[in-house]
Amino acid sequence: MLLYYFLTFFVLATFCRADSIPIAPAPWNLTVSEAYAFVVAPPPSPAFLPPGFANPLEAPELRPGVILPDIGLILIVRYSAGPVGPYDELIYIPGRWAYNLTDSGLRITQIYVTTNASVFNGRTNWNIPKHQADFNFTKLADGSQTVTVSPPGDLANPHFSAKLTPTIDPVPVEINTALTGNYLTLIQPSFPASPTNPVEVGTTTWKQLLLNVQTKTLTATIISGALPGGKIGNGIGFPDIQPLLPVGGRLSGTLIFPVPSIVRNL
């Protein structure tokens, strides 16, 4: 096993030096300048996952299983510091999958980030199926902002666009999700590598990790779709869905991605 990890990181180091991508193994301690979380309804089964729930190449691996009647999430996060520097991300978590009768875990199926360093390390560290995209945050006169996430170099065809309107100024609130037990467990399937983008590496084993969020401030934020028809997702690169409520949480603080465990026989 030690030889396996040595050879793996040797190959990764060679690849990353050639492409100027730093290797940043887990754990990651990330400073969150602002993050937004909105609750969505989970589909009743994988057959009802919406178009755009995952990259087409990865969808066959990310779809199967049993989805529990829990919640799904849309997350928009801005990291001001971390092992690979600042970056932004947009995440879709359709819900919680059940495993082996007793185990369950949230599953990220669609995620965009601003840097290739985040793409490469997120995929290799935790099986998080990251893809690079262009993010545009625009402050508006009324104190709100729009966030638009587009394919690289293609601002005319965004995956996602929404207006975020704060209800009040952020207030100091300290919450540590370690108190919620295993609720924020992620269990991520393996998936294939991109045939055209060497940064989008594939994986061969499932991985499990327990996220830890430590907040400094918290407030409520209203979300509204900024795509034609009031949509937030285009139904291709991101699901055309709406949160259960138009109000979600805005927070700042710290997000810790720990060393994952390899999961077998799921």
C-alpha cells in the first residue's frame, strides 16, 4: 500500500510540474469569504435526476444507487485562501445516497471551479468531479450581486446565473458542524478521465470524507434566477431547478476537507 501511494504521488508530481499545477494532498483548510447554501428537493430515484446533474462522461458512475428522502443542495462558495490559493466554486448535491443498508452519504455530482489546480487536486484527493469554468460576480447598486458561471471563454452560454440579495447585514454566529455528527459525510464514486483534458483525471476507488464547517458570520439571502425565464440553471451544464425556498444561508468561516478513506464494496 505504501508503495502504491509513493508511485501515485510520483506520477502526479511529474504531471503537475509539467503543467504548473501544484500537488496539494488532503487535508485542506480553506478560508471561506462568502458561501451561499440553498436547499433543493431530492429526486425520488436516480431515474429522475434532472438534465445537467452531472457531466455526460461521468453521469453513468454518479447516477446509480438509492436516493433517500433527505435534502439536496446548491452551494456557491468563494475561498480567499487555501492550499491551492483562492478560487470560487458552484456545487450541485442532488441528495443523499444509501449504501449497505446502514451507511449513507451526500454525493456531489456537478461542480465547477475557477482554477485547474482545484480541478486536479479535488478529483485526485476526494473523487469530486470538478470542471473548470469562468465565474463572474457583479455587485449591484441595491447591495445584491449576480453570479454567472460559464464554460471557459463562452460567456454567452452560461451554465448558471442567479441574483443574490442579502436580507440583513451578516451577524456573528459561530457554528461547528462537528456537532451534527456524520450528517455532512460525502461518499464519492470513482469516474473516468476526460479523453481530451489531462487535468480532468479519473479515479478507480470510491472515497468517503466528513466535511467540517466552522462559521464566523451567518445571514439569510434571497436567490432569484438570472437566466431567461427566471431560471438559475440552463438544464445542460447545470440543472434547471429551483430551491424549495427562495431564501438560503450566507456564511463566512472555515471549511475543512479531511484525508478521505477508501470505500470498497458499495
